[in-house]
Amino acid sequence: MSEPRPADDWAGADSDEQWDLCVYVTDSSPKGQRAIENLRRACEEHLAGRYQIEVVDVLKNPRRAAADQILAAPTVVRRLPKPIRKLVGDLSDSDRLLIGLEIRPSGSPAR
């Protein structure tokens, strides 16, 4: 089992790590579309060229959602870098998004 990371040891946007994200949505709901747009915007701003986003429709792929223990949509899952993180909602609160996924804007101090 790995040791927990200190609060100031964020994966952060300053590293060269690749980010693997998955967004679970229901069909083409407006809230789901906003979540995708907000996530893409944040990734382009803070992780340009170092991320991939997979979009999974829970209505078309319910087994996948169950396997990843998704209970609400939209939900974004950060698979890499480890540890796994999950956020629920349309991701419109950019501060909550950055903190929840542990993305640190370039040039800002670690928290």
C-alpha cells in the first residue's frame, strides 16, 4: 500500500505526467454537455497536450458505469495520475474542479 501524499505534493499541472480522465454523462443532457465543455476548457488551460478525455454515456454503457461505481451523472473520474479522484456535477465551479482533481494552475503555489 502506498503512503498518502502530503497536501502540498499535488500531481499538478507543473509535472510532465499524462492525465487520463473519463466523464460519465446521460445521453446528451445539457448538464453533461456543460461538464464536458468545462473539463476540456480547464484541461486546455492547465494540462495542454498532456491529457485525454473519454466520454461514456451511462445509458448506452451501464455496465461500465457500474464497474466504475458511478452513482450520478455527470461524473468525472481522474484515473491518472494516481490516486483516482471523482467529481460530480457540471464542473462549472472552476476552483472546485481544480482542487477536486488536484490540478494546480501553472505558477501558483502548491496548497
